[in-house]
Amino acid sequence: MKALIKGERGSTQVIELVLIIPIFVLILYGSFEVWKVVSVKQSLDAAVGRLAQCLRLYHGGDDDRDRCESIIRMELGGNNLMDGSLELTIEYYDASDRQIPDPTDLSCNAIFTVEGKVKLPWDIPLVSSGDNMYLISKHTSFIECEPREELTP
Amino acid sequence: MVALVKDKRGAILVQTMVILPILVLVVFGGFEVWKVMSVKQSLTSGTSEAARYLSFNHRRGSDDRNIAEGIIYKELSNNDLIGNTSFVLDIRYYELSDDLELVRPIPDPTTLPCWTMFRVEAELRLPWTIIIPGLSPKSSFSITDRQVGKTFCR
């Protein structure tokens, strides 16, 4: 304390360190949080893209939607950051942005959008107050059927 | 002069003042790169869906081209980084040979005969200004994606 008051060289460096270390800890911690969120967002984007792709090709059977939805759950479940507790909502929209229950009911070549919404299983201090931090990803595709054009003989 | 050289007080503070702007620049630069990559991914996804749609749907005189272009717009709107803004998108079509050589630009791939290769090229002008230190702000930065399709017939 005496050294501090007298402003000795060693004490000045301690004060500088005390001021700077929290900034660097904050930067490091912030980077780690950003990386975690980006990682889950990337998994969600990939999963929703694959779900749209699956529904584009498979839309004939009764359980095609459920089978395709299992892809998104597997993809997100494969991300270790998701902690096993997956709160996921999947919604479908038609070309006019009206919500539809099942895109496999649409006719050939109809446009549809898949929206996947996942809740982050952890809190981000100063950003998410409580438990309401969600990530959303959307993909648009179409119901692919046979080629339409007849070949001219 | 010798005393000034030997005086180590405030060295960490000076170092921090030098490093902090670089760190901030790296963080914001990284964020800017991530934004562009995210939009590019949406553009690629939309263009590839449009090329696939046109490969299967190319009836002459139909609305198929507009529907395919609508897919690209919709896929870009799905990305929150660009979806809430008005963006300029230029879509061009080219006829390709079987060796994927460029034959000619075409106004509409639905006019092509069966089993012809074509290319969809979408150029998006980013709706935000990219500032690169040392250079003047670039407001007309655009990203392009090209996808190949083939007019499949029954």
C-alpha cells in the first residue's frame, strides 16, 4: 500500500495490469461465446438446408415429413454444444408466406419455405436475460416431380 | 534522454493503446467477412435451387423463369442480414455447350430445346458499404454466383 501511494515503478505496472486484464478476459470470453453461437447457427443452417432438400425429393409417403425432420434433429444433436437438450420448432410456409402443416401435401413444383428455430441451451451474460435466446434459419425450395416438357418426336 | 529511455512507467498502457485498435479492427473485419460469406451462401443456395427448378420446368411461354427467379429472391430474403433491406439483384442466363463452354447469353432458358445445358448467373449488389482502412469506402461491392442446369425432358 505504501508503494502504491508513493507511486513506485512496480506498483504502477500492477495498476496497469489490473486495468487491462479484465478487458482481455472479456475479449477472450466474448470470442468464445460468439464461436459457440456461430457453431450452432452453422449446424442449424446445414440441417434446415438438408431438410428442405429432403422434402423437395421425398413427398409421396405418409411419413416423409417425419423422416426428413429427423435429419435436422440428428444434425443439431451431433453438435456437442447443444448439450442433449434440444428445443426445436419447425414451421413450413407456402409461396405466399402462409403457414402450412405439411409441405408434402403441396402439388408438384410448388414453392415452400422451411423455418427451423432452436433455443440456445445456455445463457449469454449481458445479452440474453433469462432463457429467450433463439436462432432461426430459413430455406426455400420446391416440390420436385418429373420433368414437364414432352420430348418432340 | 537516458532517463526517458529507462523509464518503464506506462509501458503496458501504451502497448494496449497500440494493440486495442488493431484488435477492434480484426473483430469488426471478421464480422464483415462473416456477413458477406453468409449472404454468399444464401445466394448460392437460391441460384442452385433456381437452376434445378428450371432444369425440370421450362415450358415455352410459361411463368417458369419468374418462379425460378422468385426462389432466389426468397432465399435471399430468408437471410436476416439482407432480408430486411432492398437489394439489387441482376440475373443472367447463358446457353452452354455439352463441354460447358459458353455459347451465348440468352434472355430466358425456357426457350431452350430439350437436353440443353444452361447457366444461371446471379449478381447481388450488397446493400451496405464496406469500409477498408486506407481505401475509400466501397459502396458498390457485389457478389456473383453461377450454377449450371440442363433442360430435362420426359
